[in-house]
Amino acid sequence: AKDPVRVLVTGAAGQIGYALVPMIARGVMLGTDQPVILHMLDIPPAAEALNGVKMELVDAAFPLLKGVVATTDVVEACTGVNIAVMVGGFPRKEGMERKDVMTKNVSIYKSQASALEKHAAAGCKVLVVANPANTNALILKEFAPSIPEKNITCLTRLDHNRALGQISERLSVPVCDVKNVIIWGNHSSSQYPDVNHATVATPSGDKPVRELVKDDVWLNAEFITTVQQRGAAIIKARKLSSALSAASSACDHIRDWVLGTTEGTWVSMGVYSDGSYNVPAGLIYSFPVTCQNGEWKIVQGLPIDEFSRKKLDLTAEELSEEKALAYSCLN
Ligand code: NAX
């Protein structure tokens, strides 16, 4: 039998945490043959709720779950973890300035970076979910210099999956037949959902999405805004932000990163830019990636047309601004 993998979920008493921890305990993230020990962190006001989640995990009697650590102590939470899913953060409340929210999150991610750096297992893989996800991941990277930058990522897989879902609905095809959409840039409404290289499996082979949809006006406008604004649409409908889809996508992100992507298929991940596609180096930016042997690699050489170029640059600009704002919040 395999040794258990320790998975940290921060903000585990929250909405996404509640959907995510049972998925991890069932093997959705790391495979149904991989035992796990869950580490759950939240802040003292949520300690009782966190303990309630722990009670439910015990009650569910998950065969793969070999232990649960539920704590408000960052060091205890981070000790020995192999995977860290950072869902905890300070939400933007009505009337709050962007700078105030950034200040709170910069200070959270700075201190959690140090705890991970000192206490996580060697080779720990980090996924930041909490918003502003790209910039929180960047701060975490800056303050955990001994964690290799390739081990620090942020979640844009939910946006990627939303794009697959929209194409699947539009064409009435199973979502598993759609592949190779791309989310470029920030996990914010400036992101660019790109279908120019996406295909759909048909009995006569893979066909370009553009050829099948036959409606460039829809693809260049409504499709893009629907994906960009999907989070807001969920809030409007549910009076709560997306949780099950966010949790499921976080599992997809880690599973593909650890176990690899399928030949011929790429996924979107927020990763540290090396300047590929003329995206400024030093930002955490969402790119198309393939994964093998536990490492992601940016898909190279895709042609970028003028329409896309502008959108790639616009979301990069927003990330550069966020980065500057984050740095101005450091003290
Ligand atoms: P909730 O407010 O339900 O849960 C957040 C939890 O984090 C709370 O239990 C809170 O006590 C805890 N927390 C706050 N500060 C903490 C700290 N310093 N250490 C540990 N825990 C801390 O939010 P939820 O709906 O679960 O969303 C969590 C985060 O995910 C938010 O930042 C949200 O904006 C972000 N999202 C990101 C998505 C993505 O695709 N990247 C999509 C979904 C989601 O909106």
C-alpha cells in the first residue's frame, strides 16, 4: 500500500473547503489508491466550525482517509505537507477599497509562505485558490524563496472548465469531447478565454471549435464575457459564490499536475511566467500547460492573432498593476 500524502487545505471551514475536503478524502484529487492525511487550517473565529467539519469527516468513514489535523496554528497545519491548497483569505466586503483587501491578503500570504517554507515536506506543491489568486501566489512565492517557483501555482482551472462547459452546451456535445481551450492571464474578469486552438472529438476526428460553432460573433463576444462573468452569475443565482465547481476544479488542477495530462491535451494553470508568449516574466499568469512526472510545462509555439494579442496584453497589464499594488502594501 502507498504511504499517505499529507494535503493542507487552508480556509477549510469555508464554503469551498466544505466541498473540497470530502473530494480529497474520496480520492478525487490524488487517485482512489492513494491514502491521504488531511490538514485543515482556519482562523480562531472559525475553530468550532472547523471542528464540526472534522467530525463529519470522521463520520463519513472514508477508507482512504488516514488522519485529520484540524487547527488554527499555521505551523502545525503546514508541518510535513506534500500538497497545499490555499483557500483561506480575506474576502472583499462591500465598500472596501481594493488596497485594503490587498493589504490583508498580502499579510496572510506572506506569513503562510514562511510557514510552508520552514515546515512543509520537500517538494511540496502549492495551489492558491483565494483571491486575488495570481497575486496571492506571487506573494507566497516571494516570501518562500526556498520553494522552487515551479511548485507555486494558482487556480484558473475553474475558468478553463467553464469554457469547456460553454462550448459543450452550445454544441450539445459531451464536455469530455471538448479540449484545449485556454485561459490566459488573471483569474479576474480581465482573463482571456481562448478557443482558437480548441477542438471537439467527432467520429471523423478532432474538429476545430470555430468550424463547428460557425459563429465567430458569439465566440468573440458573448462566449468570452459569459466565462469572464460566470462567477458573478453564480453569486446572483445562488446568493453564494461558486463552491462545488471551484473544489472540483482544484482537484482537477492537482490531479493533472501530479498524475499528468493526457497526450494531446493541455489544461490552464496560473504559473510563474518565464516570458513565454511575450508575457512579462515575474508574474503568475495563466498559460496552457501539459504535465508529466509531476512537472508542468508551458505549451509553446501556438500562433497568437492580433485579437488575442491585445487580450493577452490587457490581462498582463492588470497583473502588473496588482503586483505593484501588492508591493505597496508590504511593510
Ligand atoms: P469562505 O469565506 O466561505 O471561506 C474562506 C475561509 O477562509 C473562512 O472559513 C475563513 O475563516 C478562512 N480564512 C480567512 N483568513 C484565513 C487565514 N489567514 N488562514 C486560514 N483561513 C483563513 O470563502 P469561499 O467561498 O470558500 O472562497 C474562498 C476563496 O476562494 C475566496 O478568496 C474566493 O474569492 C476564492 N475563489 C477563487 C476561485 C478561483 O477560481 N481561483 C473561484 C471560487 C472562489 O471565489
